[in-house]
Amino acid sequence: MYKIKYIILLLCCACYSVKAGIKHPLHVSTTEINFNAKDKSLEVSCRIFSDDFETILAKLYKQKIDLSNGNMKTEMDELVKKYLLSHLQLKANGKAVSMNYIGFEIDHEATNIYLEVEKIPVIKSVEVNDTILYDLFDDQMSIVHVVKGSIRKSTKILYPEKKFIANF
């Protein structure tokens, strides 16, 4: 009997969470940085829950945000670019690099953002400074992967920490 009451309590809590608009209790983003030796570039992709991302963009830029609306694509590209470039910085081989914004796409419940750093002939180290969604959640976690050939260096960065250095 105790087990049945416990299960019913859990189901009630789950239903309440859905009705209350609580979408996911985990606040996480992922960033992957791949060194492309052929093109001499760093290919950067970030994956962020779309609902959280839209919330922070609306909060910061005080305008209607709809990342999935094709009619707003140009406006949304500008805001996504502005946000990402101010919340994700890289250093390659100890020197700050500028990232070129490529674009974003919606993939189910997540937004994938793509950036690139050109003219990187060799890579010995990559320093990542990641504060994505730190201005929204104080329990934010960033999972970072840096890949060079078959070598993959990964970590999780927990708020308020923001830095990761991958040495090769």
C-alpha cells in the first residue's frame, strides 16, 4: 500500500510540474569545438534548450523572440549572434580569436548554433570561456568538448566557473 501511495504522489508531482510550466529541471548547454586541420579552422557548435534560450533573449533584448518563426529569421540571427559572441570566447594557442557566426537551427527542443574560427594552422591549446545562460540560471552546467583528430578533451563547467583549457 505504501508503494502505491508513493507512486501516486510522484505522478501528482510530475503532473503539477508540467502544468506549472516546469519543462526540465536540468539547465545544461553543450559546446563542441573541432579542429579542422584541412581547413585550418575551429568549428564550434553549441546546443541550448530552445525554451531557455528564448527566455534569456527576450529578457536581455526586450523583444518578442521566436526562434522557430521563419519570418523572423534575420532578426533572430542578429540576437543569437550577439548573445553567443558575448557569452562564449575562445583562445587558441594562448591568443584570443574572433569567431564568425554561421547560423542556427532548431532541432526538436534544442537550438544548435554554429560558429567558426579561421586561420588556425596548428592547435596546441584551446581555452574556452563559457557563460551561456549564466544570466538566467545559477545552477547552469556547460558541457564542453574540444576535439583534435582522434583526441577528445571534455569537461563540465558548473556555475559560477566559466573556464576550461584543453592542451594537446
